[in-house]
Amino acid sequence: MASGLTHQPKLLKGAFVDSNLLAFPPLIVPFQFNPERLTRRKSANIQSPRSRRGTEERTPENESLGQAQSTSSSPETITMDIRFDATDDLEAGNPIAGEFGVLPALSALEMMITPRSESVFGGLLGLSANFGFGDRASTPVLIFVWGRQRIYPVRLTDLNIQEVEYNPNLNPTRVTVGVSMQVIGGNNPFYLFTQAQRELLAGLNLLNAPDLARAVVNIG
């Protein structure tokens, strides 16, 4: 159905892409529908020295704020729901959708949380090594693409699969999957790119500084 807008921007689609393009089977899952919500969690554990515990308010005058504390951070986690629906493909007469429903896309997603060593065909062909990212027993390292500014290296940690409709072959035609993943930090290009984008965008937030000043000092 036409929207009536001639200059409507094209909506970008999120995707999971296997970091090892030489692995077998090749794994890529572009999102049919972008998730309506992402939940991202980052946490930090702040600790005071054992000698200061219980007396944190007695900070020496020559000590800067928080100087004696140490901070450790946990890896960022992301959760979301993604949907697969074969309705449009079935109406268009797509033979793969007619036979298998959304099972090909769902199977690719399930392989993304399966250790390489358990890949039947990859093991037979000797193509299951995860070049540059861990050993053969590890689950694949994925690139989670979410727009132009955020590209995360991740590993899936949980899939909650709900199959709600089936074709006559009992292959699912509508599926919702709750996905949990952990971001892989460190000195890798994808994480560094996203971190650099975050810092640049934080700098753009300075454009709001006049509004912040007015809010703090309550000036016209």
C-alpha cells in the first residue's frame, strides 16, 4: 500500500552476520521486521578499599572525589524479540516458503548459538574453524548490525523460540524469538567503531548545553 510520500526514507534493517565468512554453513539473518524494542544493559561495580568500608564519608581533604574507589564493569548485554512470518511469501507463491515456512531463517538463527564443533557438514568439510575469534568448540562470533552508527560483535546467549502457526508439513510459518546476546568488547574493529561513534555522538550532545545551563540556574 502506497504511503503517498515521494521522499520517504528507506528503512534500514538490522541483521546478524557470522564474523567468519568462510565457515559452513554461511550464517546471515537479516531481520524481516525490525524489533520494536531493544533492551541494553550495562553495569558497573564500585568498590571502596577495605580500610575505608563503612567510613566512606570521611574523605581526606587532599583526596579528589572518588579517588580511592575502584570500578569494574560487566559486558554489555542486549535483549530483543525478532519475528519471522511467511505470510507474504506464501501469498506470492514462494516455493521455499511453501515447503519450509520460516524454518530456513530460524535454522540459521539456531546455528548461531550452536558450537562450531557440533556443525555436522562443517566438521565433515573441515570448514568450521572460527578464524580469528576463538576455537572450534566456541559458538560463532556474530556481527549485530543495528543502523549505521552501531555495529556490535556479539555472541548469542539465549534463544526463546515461540512457534505459533504451521504449514501442512508442520514447518512453522510464524515465529517469535526472544534473543539475548553479550557484546564482545576489547580491541576489535567492530567494537572500536561503535565506541568511536558513541564518543562522537556524545560530543554532539554539547549542542544541548545551553538548555542544560538554563535548567540548572533557572534563567530565562
